[in-house]
Amino acid sequence: MIVPQTFKKVLLTKEGTLKTETFTVSGRKVPLLEIRTRMLKEQESLGLLRIHTDDYYTAMTDAEVRSRLNHLGEDDNTGKESELESKERLKAMERKRYLMVWGDNSTLLNHGHLLLTVNSVYDEALYYTNEEMKAKGKGDIDVQSIVEGPQVYILGRCGSSEVDQLAYINTRKACLQSMNVKINTSNGVEITDVMRFFHGDGPEQQFEVGEQKGGNAGCASCSGDARKYKDLTVSLSRHHLTLSERLKKVLQGPAGKIKGMLV
């Protein structure tokens, strides 16, 4: 549970003066580590995971390893690495699970609410396909829809402004720092979780990536001119900014330079 916490924010009044106001946020959070552990148990109980021990990979021939990598579209290094290196790369791929966060902010009964959910991302390297599940006698199962079923992460009361939503950053950061805690399957196989994606509507994407909301540069991926979105030549040629590139831009600004000196 996120106990009610009070924060201060600075507002610009109609008269052009600055005014300080306080606001309170509260809500409930299911720790990310708990969600990760629960999802793994459910996915394992349903038989969706390719859980192989170290002995399985040791027994694989070089041809089998390369065939599997080729099937997964990961054969770029074929011929450039040793048999042991190929096995270790395949093992790491088949023991890595990607996670995705979905977020939305809306008003209910005149109060703003923030909802964040977490789900796994379907990856054939880790999960069986529909055809493989059917061949195992599990019937017609849509593996992806089961794997990507959302789990409630945070449900909080707050406004839709950036300032209000930023009040939840510290508790989310604490969960991200727990990602280095590995979780194991029932037979001791260690699964590595990676927070990979965020999806939601435009304003939530812009908030998550640090892009301004609205305006003529609201693209959450490239900061492109919104007035030229319909021009495919312009849109498809835009460079997609990485998080490191965005961080570099922030640190080059006045506030970023001051922050950088304090670190």
C-alpha cells in the first residue's frame, strides 16, 4: 500500500505570479517482484515455458544449437563463435523474459486515478507456440494471449499533470532496482527478467519517455513535428531517440548541468 504522501508544486497564476500548492497522492501497489514470481509460477503450471536444465544444453550438438538459433532468427554470429559460446547465447535467450508496463490516467467520480499494469511479452525463445502446445495434448491454446494477460501493478489517486504522476516515481524506481533479483523455476532454472516496453495512449507515452505533452513536437519516439505526421517521407526518416540520447539532452540544459555537478 502507498500511504498518503503530501508534495508541493509550483503553479503559474493568471496574473503571472508563482504560487505554491500542496497535493496528496495515495494508492495500492503490488510489488513488482511479487508479480514476477506469481506470473512465473502460473506460466510454469500451465506448461507454457521452455524450461531446460544445463544438462540439456550440454547434450545438444553444434548443429542442433545453430538450427535452433536460425529458427529464432538469431544466427547472425554463426561461424564467428565457438560451440560453447553458441550454447551459452541460446541458453541466455531461452531464460530471458521481457516485461511490459501499460499505463493510463483518467477521472472517476471527479477524482483522478492512475492505473499501471505489468505483463510478460510473448517470445518464442521462452514460450511454446500454439502448435507445440497442441502437439503436447493441451488443445487449442492462444499462448500469447495468456502470457500477455495484464497484472495490476499500481492503482493510485492523483491528477493527470506531470507533477502529480511524478510522485509515484520513487516507488516505481524501487521496483526497478529489484529487477536484479533473479527468480527460479521449480527445477532450479534461473529466469532473467528485463523491463523492455511501455505502452498506453499518447499522453502516457509522452510522460513515460520524458516528452512534452501536446504541442508540435509530441512524438514519444522521435520528437518530430506533429504538423508533418501525415507526410510518410518525413515520418519514416525521423531518427528514433534512445533513452541515453534523451538523457544527454537533459544534462546539456541548465538544470541538467546543475544536477550533473551535484552527482
